[in-house]
Amino acid sequence: MTNLGSVSTNELGRRRQQLRRQRRIKLVQVLWQVMAVSSLTGGLFWLINQPIWFIRQPEQIKVEGNQLLSDQMVRSLLPLSYPESLWKIQPQALAESLESRGQIASANVTRQLFPPSLMINIQERQPVAVAYPTSNVSDNRNNQQIGWLDATGDWMPLENYTELEKSKQLPSLKVIGNINQYHPYWSLVYQALIRSPVKIQQINWEDPNNLILETEIGTVHLGPYSSKFPEQLRVIDRMRNVPQKLDKSKMMYFDLKNPNQPLVQMRPESTAQRTAAEEESTSN
């Protein structure tokens, strides 16, 4: 007869030995995995810290999309100190830093591994006017300095547009006043200006209750900015021939606060204030 007790004891012994072998095998596997990961991590750490993976000079930064700003100027706007590890550079942070500058509307920064470099693609803001601050501005915003305005009314530093200066395509329109006052309306004002055939050299917004234009027919007072602005520009266009019918030495400005009733303000020695301006605009 078979001794069941001895069989059970032998079987249990074999199972214990198998479990011990399995544990040793798993331990060896874990040790190999740890060593492999450590070696890989160390290798990567060694690799990324090799001199080849450093941005050592601005020329390793390639700039695309710029037409007004020079490559050198765009590079100077980056908060980098050379040499800079390519792996430590945060492209999104660099893009946001560029977009915080007044000259750049949007930016995209990517790493290039071979050769190690940065690629920057930007979209510039197009200057459309020169902004002159009002002398009594007391806040600490950029409108204390002369700068450029784009079509949306955003302020940009006056310097740095070397490519624009070389092309001699500087905007001739001047805007005087506190940017805080006219910024909410600038987009609409500029759209009306570019649609108007009247040439405007200067907009004086120092007094928000009286917008003053320097135009090809003379100085024009419009009163506070309102939805009547496009109509006032159309009236100016219809009044092109009025200065030819007046003594310019006696004429001060055109008053278009009411575009349906244009006036000419003459100097104090003249009493003629309703003149050919009203006749000209009504006849057309």
C-alpha cells in the first residue's frame, strides 16, 4: 500500500522548492529591469548633457514669418542666456514671452534636433499709425511713450522696426491723446479711415469731447466720437472744393459736429461763419 503521508510530504517539498526558484527568477528579472532602466536613464542624462545639445549662439535660432522685424530683433526678444540646454528650453513659454511683446501677434516655437536649433514662426502686428501720448497722462501704461498702433489699437514700441524703416513704408497717420480713451473705438475709426477717400494726416483725441482731424482740406472739428464718424468723413469728401472759395488766411476750421449742417469757423475779425461749406455739402 502507498503511504499517503510520505507522498504528501514529498509533494509539498517539491512545491516549496519551485516557489523558491520562481522567487529567485523574479528577483533576478526585477534587478535586471532596474539596472536596465537605470542604465538607460543615466545614458539619456549623459546624452542630453553633451555639448552638442546646447544653443550656444543666436544664429542657432531660425526665424520665419517676419517681414518688419529683423531676425536679430526677434532673437533679442527671447529670454535666453547662452549657452542654453536645448532640453531645458520650454517652447511654449518662449512663444508666450514673444506674444507678450507688442510687436508680435502670435508665435510658435519648436526644437530641432539635427542640427540642434530652435525654429520660431511669428505673425507680426502691422503698424498703421504713430501714437503720441498726451502730456498729462499720469498712468504707468505704455501710452506714456511714443509708439506704433496696429489696426486693433494695440500699442507697439517705436524702435525695432528696422526693416520697415528700410522699406520707407512708415505709416504717416499720427494719433495724439491718451490711448485709454480711444482704444475702445480705434478699430472702428481705422476701418472708416481706410474706406474713406479723404486723406487724414492727424487725429487729435486730447479732448474726448472734440475729435480734431487734420485733413487735406484743413482742420476739422467733429465733436465726441460717435456712430456719425463715417458720415462725417463723407461730408469732408463732399467739401473738397470749399477751401478754394474761401480766404484761407481767415479760415480756422470746419465744424462738422452736426454733419447735416457743416460750418466754417472764421477768425474773429470775420463774421462769416456759415459759408460755402454748407452750400457745397447740400448741393452734392
